Amino acid sequence: MTNNRSSFSGQLGFILAAAASAVGLGNIWRFPYLAAKDGGGFFILIYLIVTLTFGFTLLLTEIAIGRKTRQGPLTAYGMIHQKWKWVGVVACLVPTIILPYYCVIGGWVLKYLATYVTFNSAAAAESSFFTGFITAYSPLVWFIIFFVFVAAVILAGVEKGIEKVSKILMPILVVMIVLIAGFSLTLEHTDAATNVTRTGLDGLKVYLIPDFASQTPKSVLITIMDAVGQLFFSISVAMGIMVAYGSYAKPTANIGAATNRIEFFDTAIALLAGMMIIPAVFAFMGSEGMASGGPSLMFVTLPKVFVAMGSTVGTIVAIVFFAVTAVAAITSAMSVMEAIVSSFMDAFHMSRRRSSVIITIYTLIMGAIVCLGYNTFYFEVGLPNGSTGQILDIMDFISNYVAMPVVALATCLMIGWVTKPGIIIDEVTLKKFKFPRKRLYLAMLKFICPVILALMILQSFGFLDLFLK
């Protein structure tokens, strides 16, 4: 065990850093889309249930593994059980794949922020703007700017880098999200073609009121799968991050209580992200406007909404929105890089500086390849889930749809059935802290989570659809 390992200064620092990791692009561009697709309030209801059960189980398990071993993900699993050290390899592989393309997307966010700051909102709203941008070579510059900031924070260390930046950026993020969400609810727009007036409050109803009437057994199962998939993005599990952050938690920290607060913080931000986007999109574009998710929602649909708000108001809202998104992307990218850096430090006994430099060189090379994947290296391939994509999409599929469910499933099987859950329970109840959800934890870890994760893996390869027909 490493006695001189870096650590967060206290419980608050740990919670803010973990929450900062959880609040990323997935909350901003994926959660609203899934809510609109899966019945509005019905998806939110399922998501809340899944967060308090499935998410709680995985989050607590990974944090406990990290603190018990005081190791990054690459070596932590092997210390728990030698025959399962391969799980740590896969868990470390996930952030290694994600970091380059996540920072490329972070560069896209900075480009849009700069576009609105220079009052080019009309240009950003053009349908060809996004495609023209990513197929050029300028994304390389924005990617480097974004990543250099992230790398500098990681190089500064745990307390002086990650914790310090999180304490500054997270309050700013929350205030800006609340302001935009509140403004979004005040919007009103009359469609010139149909003469129909829609308001932000109408969009809020679509967002929050459950649509039970249209649900079928198949749609309910799909919504559960979507909610669980969103959790991977939302609470940063199955990618080694929470193992790394848990390893920096002090023995005096109540990780059970910390898990509860991280759950609450992340869920609140996810719901507010939906309130930022869905009421505004619904008011100006109706239900059709909410049919897109991912980059299309953020970089194509929303710029049209900002223009429809008027040049001055729309530009101000757009600046604040992309500032929020940039902050969220930075804090998440920090955690992704730290998961790799901590793994290299522990596995190869490297200094933070040397490990950071190696990961920086790797990320710059791979990030450049991702950027060039839209021009010089462009190609398209069919993916097992039925979609098509190029370099970024392939990396996203491998990490998010294959490796992460495998890591989560293996973690549940290893702790639930091989080492037995006592190893986690002892860590949670250290210093005689209480564990009020112990029975729920055991049921989820041993039985329910493995079944859901197995279904997710089947869905990733298109097999689940065969059973649902």
C-alpha cells in the first residue's frame, strides 16, 4: 500500500471532484435527447430509479475498490483478486480510448464559444457550418487548446490541480445552468407557418410529465437500457475514474455518504440540463426539434434556436450555454486523463510528470488522427449495433458500448460472487459509518445489475432486438 499517495483535502474536495467528473457532455447533449425520445417524464422516472439502485451500486463499489487498494484502475482489480486483474486492464483501456476523441469534441465546443463571442451567431446557425468546420483542419488547433488546459491541471496534481479547479468551476457551472434553465422556461414563440404559439412551459410539460399510455413492454425495456447507458456517462462508472478518485479519498471520508451526494448532484445537473434545452427547443422547433441528440443537438439544432431568439438575446444565451458546456467538458476530461495517469503511476512506478507527459504525447497523436478522420482519413464502416461511423464513432462504440458494460459486469461478478461483498461493506462501514442501503446493494450487485448489464451487451451487438421482435 502506498503511504505517501496524494489525496483530496477532505470530503468536500472529493465530492466536488467526483461530481465534476460526472457532469460532462453526456449530461448536456445525451440526457435531454433520451428524455424526449423515451416518453419525457417516463424516462426521468426510470432514470431516477436506476440511479438510486444500479448507479448507486456501481459508484459505491468502484470508490470502495479505489480507497481499499489505494491504486489506479490498472492495478486495483488485481489487488482485489489476482485472477481478475484483466478487468483493470479493460477499465484503464476505456479512458485511454475516450480521452482523445472527448478532447476533440471539447475543441468543437471552444470553437462555437469563440464564434458566439465574436458575434457570428448567424454563421453558426447555418446547416453547413458544423460540417464545414469538422471537415477542415482547424479542429486540430481547438483540440490542442482544450487539451493543453486539461493536461496542465492533471500535471498540477490531485489537490492543487483537480480539486482546486473543481472547487472553482463547479459553482460557476451550477449557477450558469440554473440561469439558462430559468430563462428557457420564460420563452414563447409563434410559428409563422402554423400560427401556433409554443412556450417554454409547454416544453417543460413534455419533459417532466410521464407518457404512460404509449408504453409497451418493449419500449419499457429499451427505456431501462437507455437509462442505464446514460448512467455510464453521467456518473463516470466502468471507466476507472471512480476507482482512481476513490484511491485519493482519505480513510476518514464517509464514502457511503459521499456516494449519496454525488448521485444527488449528478441527477440534479442532468435534470437541469434537460430544462436548459428541451423547453427552448420545443418552443422554437416543436417536437421535431427534439428528435436529435449528440453533436447534432448541440452543434446544429441549438444554434438555430439561438438565432430564433433574436441576435442580442440569442447570442448572450449561446455564450453562456457554450461556456457551461466547455466547463463541463473540461472537468470530465480532467477525470478521464487522471484515470490513465494514476494507472501508469501505480503500475509502472512513474512520477506524475513522466506519466502525464507520456499520456499527453499519446493524446495529441490520437486526437490529431480523430480530427483528420473527417477529411484526410475519412471512411465509413458498419458497426454491430446497426449504425455507421468513422474513427470517432468506432472509438466511441468500443469504449462505451462494449468495454464499459464488460467492466461493470465483471466488477459485479468479481465482488458479488468471487471475493464476496464483505470486502466493500467493510470499506463503507470503516470508522463505524452506517450503511443504510446494504440490503439493496447486495441484491443489485449479485443479481439485478448482472442481468441488466448482460442485456446491455446483447443490445450493443443488436441481439436484443431479435428477442424483442
